[in-house]
Amino acid sequence: MNGLRAAVIGLTGLLGLATNGMPAFAADYPNRPVHWLIGFAAGGPVDVVARIMSQWLSERLGQQFVVENRAGSGGNIAAAAAINSPPDGYTILFVAPNNAISTSLYKHLSYDFIRDTVPVASIMQLTNLLVISNAMPVKTVAEFIDYCKANPGKISYASSGNGTSVHMSAELFKAMTGCNMVHVPYRGSAIAFPDIISNKVQLIFDNMPSGLEQSRAGTVRALGVTSPQRWLGLPDIPAIAETVPGFESVGFYGISAPKGTPPEIVETLNKAVAEALKDPKLIERLSAIGGIPKPMTPEQFGKLIADETEKWRKVVEFAGVSVD
């Protein structure tokens, strides 16, 4: 009996060790802070949305969702850091169009985004906004195109980094209009605005939150949105497609996690985000910065990422741009 008792105790101990070595599942997730990696500088559009969502998730799930800005390389530094983190749900990544674009734009990435991540949740959809320095002598998209063609190579456009939707919206515009503009990448759009306001750089196809804020403040001039039709809530700002037929660049925001993250944790986060996107106060905050809530299942969000990756591959080829 003593031998049997010892064997049972030993087996119990081994099971305990195995359990301790396993990642936490939905029953007790999260039981410590969750690190949410953001690929751009503080104050930019991605950062603004992440902080709105992280506050809600922290309050509802009982653990702090800590926003960490890992700016650089068009969001690829943050993506690589997330992918190389333990797949335990305690490091997640803010996903945006740059993650779909980088797959074809960057020739030597250390990872395959679709292969190495699992989709968690969609947050919202938004348009980009073409804003220019107030010093520019134009008031419409048509006048802007004419001015660019009259001054080839003399107009500079800012972006929040290579491979972002801000960058590729401008490249698509160049390819479709014949405008010759010079790219000036920054580590986030918030950093670029002082140079746009002072006319050191003339324009940016910025994500709605910061571009809209600056436009409303009168520090820059908004010419058009990159959605195929005028954006809800901004009926007085024309779609660029009204002047450049077929022009479209609509972004998406969401969450992914490292490959191998337990389905139970993915489900917990997805349900939490879906619940957040039903909260009238949170919807109001997202709407104020131009966002349209777009809750999805993980499978639906994964399909969106795959579809966007293919769409932007065609745009990259069409525009003839790449980053080595």
C-alpha cells in the first residue's frame, strides 16, 4: 500500500507540474497584465484606438492591458516581437493594413504574418484622409493634381512608415494620377504633423483620427477621403474617387496573437472585443475619430486579413514599390 500511495502522490505531482507548465486557459485568463504591442509612435491613430480599447478591456477583464509602442519599420518591429513571444495570450498585437501590405512590400521579412499569427478580433474600419499644408495654394483634389503635375518632384508626402496604409494610399494615388511626389517616412503620423503644418512636407494620406483632429483644428486642410464614397459623419469632405475614379484605400484595425495561442484564450478576447463594440459610449468614442465598429469572429477576421494581403499585393505591384 505504501508503494501504491507513493506512486499516486508521484503521479499527482507530475500532473501538477504539467498543469503549471501549460498556458492559462479561459477559466482564469487573464490573471496578470496583458501586453498589447503597437507598431507606431504614441499619439497616432493606431495608438489612439488601442488606448480606447485597452481601457475598456482592462476594466471588464480585471487585468491591465498595457499598450507598448514598438515603432519602426512600418510596424514590422512590433509584429516580429509579438510573433516571437510565448503564445500564452499575454502578448498580443494591434493589427492594421500595414501587416497585410508588408507581406509583399518587404522582401526580407523574418516572418510570414498569416502563417505565424492567429486572428483574434476585428475592431473597426476607417478611411484615410488626404490633408495638406495650409500653405499649399489648392482647395480641391483636382487643383492638387494639377499643382503636382506643374511641380514634378517638388512635392513631398509624409507617412507613418514604409508599408503603412498611409504610405500605400499615396503610392496608389501617384500611380493613378501620374503625380510625381517624394516619400518622407516617419515613425508615426503624429510625429509628421509639425512638418506638414510648417510646410516642410506638404501632405499626408493619414488615418482618420489624427488627420481629422488636425483638420478640425484648422492646422491643415482636408481635401478628400480614400473610401469609395463620402465617409459617414463627414459628408462635406468629398471622396477622392469623385475626382480619381476607382481610387480606394479603406483600413481595418484588430488584434492578432502568436501562432499556438490557445483557442480558449482567442475566444475570450474575441467575445470581450465584441461586447466592447456594443457599448454605446465606446461606439461614440470610435465614431468621434471616424471609426466604424466591425466585430467579427476570428475566422472572419482571418479571411479579411488574407483578402487584404492579396489586395495590397496587387497595389504594390501596380505602384511598383518595394522595400529591401
